Amino acid sequence: MNLLRPLPVLCLLMALAAWASDPAETARKLPPSNESAHSWKPPPEEISQSLADAIGGGGSEQYRSVLSALSSEAAFARRGSKEAMIYATYSPAVVLVLNSRGASGSGILITNSYILTNWHVVRWESYVSVFFKPKLEGNNPSRADLIPARVVKIDQVSDLALLELPKPVGNVKPIELGTLSEIRVGSDVHAIGHPLGQSWTYTKGIVSQMRRGYTWTSTIGIQHQADVIQTQTPINPGNSGGPLLSDAGRLVGVNSFKSEGEGVNFAVSADDVRRFLYVNTENRYAATVPAAPAPCTVRFGVRTWSPAVPGYLTLVDFDCDGIADGNYAEPSNPSAPITLSYFRNQIMVALFFDSNRDGRWDYSYHYITGRVLPDLIGYHDDGTLRVSRFAYNPALPR
């Protein structure tokens, strides 16, 4: 394998240096395995596929920018008082959704207890974590902003999912459900989400067309069908599950996917959302295309000695594109943990630890908001790269 682009090891070395300074202190700072305040554990049979599968080809290519550092300083476009009002009024009801694969997307608070999102954001999971927008614009999410949510209903056909919060939120106004009849070709529409890791971003565009009974196939072979709104509103991975709003601030669509080319984006219509919420009483499952691509297998490069570790370093290709996006480090110090780092756009977004070198992953750090310290700590009960449960890093401010 020709891994063309070596990765920076500075973040990795900083993490290892912190560990080496006082292993006992590092272990002490980790949340206990029975922590319950902001840590939850789905039943083992309901845990989704491994993170390696998700970022290595088993998940949708379009939505694999999961662990990209979410910049809390992302600028939102404000071209007038109407746009500013829409963002200020409705952005608090747009949440960040994070699943146990580390995959992220957007969600919409539609009542004080329920969140609407895309099925492909949660996929086969039963529990996810959601982050609410910090009250002060530009602040990073805190521990209080992280809430576990249960997946209570899905529709694979229209690519929708409904999440239930453990208790109602009383300080956020839900977004009201609209209808297709309140927009037409040429109408202004507004989107809020987390495109490419840029958190709570606002964009505006126009309706290009409404397409009834539109069909599309995901890269994991799921056949979808719904009434969709085609827009030129700029959306990217991370916008999935977020709202498409009318000028009146009502939900007219759920931003879902984009086609090849510039400005060809699609949102599942509010009419399909209404059917999903109030007409279809059972979960609905889609047909899988037989020719779905086989999952990518994580590939390792040549194992070489690195004085920077110091120890052996192996470049890792998670997504089979021939370019390294990870480092597997084996320090020469036998008491130091073996680590596996995952990078997105040359920024480390996940770091996995095999603390006793037994070939089983014990815990992991996840960098969600671009901070120096990890935002979440993942626990790996089965020793694989699959995260069994997340906990908020107790070293961060509440």
C-alpha cells in the first residue's frame, strides 16, 4: 500500500507525554465505569458496528466526516434582519447528534421531549447523544449540553428517525412543523446544522423544485423514497437531519443528501415527516440493493522506528483511499500504552488506547469541539474499536 501522506504526530506525542507523566493520575481522571450522570450503556446486542467499519467504508461515504473537530467559532451568514432573526430564534432547537461510531449529524427539537433527524445519522443504534447549543454564541458545548437520547421510531424508506429525551427540556422552543404548500419554486429557504464539523452554521438558498416520490440509493445500499425539496441551499455532511425552514420559520424539510455537482441538495419534505409522525405507526424498513459495495478493510503501512515516539510507528489507511489517516504507535517503554489515532484533515479527532498491551482497546478520547482536551471518553467493553458508551470528560468545565 502506498500511503502517500504521513500524518503529524504532535497531538499523539502530547497525549503520550501526558500519560507518561503520571499514569495513575491519568487513570484517576477517567470517569468510573459505573458513572451514570452523563454515561449510558445500550444493551450489547444493540450496539452498532465498529468505528473502524464506519470510517473505513462500512458506513456511508457521504456521512463519514463524523469526528471532524466541530468549530464553535463557525461564522453563520447574516445578510439581513430576517436572516439574523431566523438564526437567533431557531438555532437553539437544532442539536448535534453523536452516535457510538463517532458519527455526527444534526437534529430538530419538534416537541419538548422529541427530536427529529435522519435515519442514516443514527442507523441501527438504539441510543445516541445529543448536544444542545450553548446559550452564549461562540461558546463550546459543556457537560450540561450533553444529553443521552433513545431512538424510538425509524423509517428507513423516507430516511427519518425520532429520538426521545430522558426528560422534557423547558428552556428551548421547538420548531413548528410546516407543509409543502407554504413554499414554491423560487421561495427562500434556510438551513441550520453542522456542515463538515462547523457547528451551528446558517445558510440560505432557494427552492429549485419539489419532486414527488423521488428515489435515491445510499452508499450502503439502502433504497429510499420520499417527496423531497431540491434546493441550492448549501449543505454538506453534518447538515443531515437538520431543518430546512421557510421564511415563517416553520419546518418544511429535513436536510438529507446532496447529488454530485454544485448546488443540488435535497431535503425530505414536511409532508413525509407528518406521515412518519402521525400516520405510520410501525417502523418501516427499506430494501437493500444487492450490489452494495463491500466494506473497506483497514489497511496498515510499513512498520518503522520513530525516535519521536520513541518506538515503532505504522501509518494506517482507514478508508482505503491510499492515503494515511491514522497512526498506530508502539512505544519502546513496555509500560506505555499502544495507541491508534484517527485524523480528519490533518487534525486528530480520536485516540484509542490499549493500556495493558493485550490487543484489546480499553478506552478512547474523542475531540468534538476542537479543544486541546478531549470532549468525550469512550469505553470499549468488548475490546474492539466499537464504543460501548460515552462519558463526558470530567476534566472539562461543567
